Amino acid sequence: MAAKNWTGLGIIDKQGKAIIDFQFNAPPVIGKYSGFYSWPGFKENRAIIFLYDKTNNKPGIGYIDKKGNRINNISYDYDSEYFFDGKAKVVINQKYGIIDVNGDYIIEPIYDDMGVMLSSLIAVKSGSLYGYMDKSFNIKIDFLYNYAESFNSDLGLVGREINGKMKYGYINPENKIVIPIKYEKAFSFDNDGYALVKENGKYGLINTSGTYTIIPGESVNFGNPGLVGYNGMLRFSDYIIEDIIIYYDNSAESGFESDKAGYMRTDGTVLTGPVFFNAFLFENGVAKVQTGDDYRKLNTGYINTDGKYIWEPTR
């Protein structure tokens, strides 16, 4: 775990013994989650440290091994990630590449954007267009799209500008459009094969056949699942847990703060009305909820997958 004394930041074990001397000028961090910085520890014997280039007034990150040695002397941009399967996505001067555990480049930082590396096909951007590379980092689908996200559930989210407006749809690994590029907004499929889409100003939920399981409603917003930080790596957000999704009571783009939330199943069955100030994802069949109108005076409770309280909201 990270620790601090008057000489700097270091890493201690569970007995409080310093295993890496207090030498860093800021805590090892990776990403920002729920308003707090977190340090997930070593991944594949490598950890991320926070760096600051005083000469150029530029913050960045680097990588260390378990002895506290830097694997190289390069300072990367914040969007760089932890190692997974011996590789890490790094960003330097807003260009994306991939390094191995020794800090050597597998792919030089030449791309303008790069998607989730856990996918079978990884979205990459060159100039103004996106294409896909496979896990061997060979270009599999040429740079044809104005927008793209890495594959999940064997489908890739792509976008094209049509008549001056961005529209979104989905392709398969052979670059065949299997769900038409027609949506005003769309998200990548989750691990259970569902995706949120926006059509005619309204949100709905589709399956991998492009069939609506929740038809776009008059005043329902499902928020923005996007991607979340998880243990120092980016993965697809599991915004559907136990076949249940959080919804909001209006069609605003952002469903936080002023919008009340509720829960419904992926077939459109409503479990609860939009009554919660904050609604959280289910974990082990239980979801945390908060009620009230003032964020400083919220009551916290828990519901089951039937939408029933197992703990009434209290302060």
C-alpha cells in the first residue's frame, strides 16, 4: 500500500515495513473513481507512480517494479494504463502506443486514440478516422469510421457522419454492418449482450440482433454507462447486473444530481419507480440506494432484485 512521511511517498507491506523507500513526490495513482484517487497496487509486478516534470511544468506517470526501480525514464500522460497480459497502453504527447513489462515499445506511440485492450478487436484512430487491430496488433479493419469503440459481445460500435450529423451502429469482425448505422447515440454492448441506444430523441435497450428489449420511452434516460476504471485497467462497464438496469425519469443527457432514478429489467419490467436520489449497481443480489432531495441529508438503504427493501433508508 502507498504511504507517506516527511521525505516523500513510498510503499509499505501489511506489517508497516517500507518495501520501497519514501522517495516519490506524490502518491502512486491510477485514474479517478467516485471523486477519490485510488492505487490498486502491483499488476504483473509493475505499479504506476505519479511524476511531475518541474522544468516543463507537466505532470505524468511512470512504472516501477517491486524494488522501486523505474522500468524506463519516460514520463507518460495520465491516460496510460496498468499492465495486462504483459502489455500496457501508454500515451505520450497525446499519442497512443503499447509497451512490454521492460518498458520497450511493442507499438510506437503513433495513434491518436486507442480503445480497450481487453477486446478481441481494438479500436485505433489514425488522423481523423478509426479502424481496428487484432490482439497481435495487426490492422484487421481499415480506417473507415469517424468513431469506433473496441469490440465486446463480438460487435464493435462505429460511427459515421451522415448529412452533417453523427450516426452510430455496429459491425462484426468481418466489417459487415449487422446493426444499421442509424442511432443518434449508442454505447458498446455489455458482457450480457445488451446496448443502450438513442433513436428519435429517446433511449432504449437492444440485444445483439438489434431488437429492442426496452422500447425507447417518452421520458426515460439510462444515463451514460461508458467505461469505468477497474483495478487500474479500463473495461466495459457492467451497467446491467442481474438483468437489471438503472433508469432516470427524464430524457436529459446526464442522469445525476437532479434526476431521480429507478430500476427496470432488460425486458422493460419496472421494478421500482424513479424515486432514488442515487441508485447503485447490484452486487450479490443487493443494491445500495439513497433517498431525499438534498445531497447533504440523504438516507441510505438497500434493495433486492425484486425491488424490495431489505434495509429501509436511514441516516
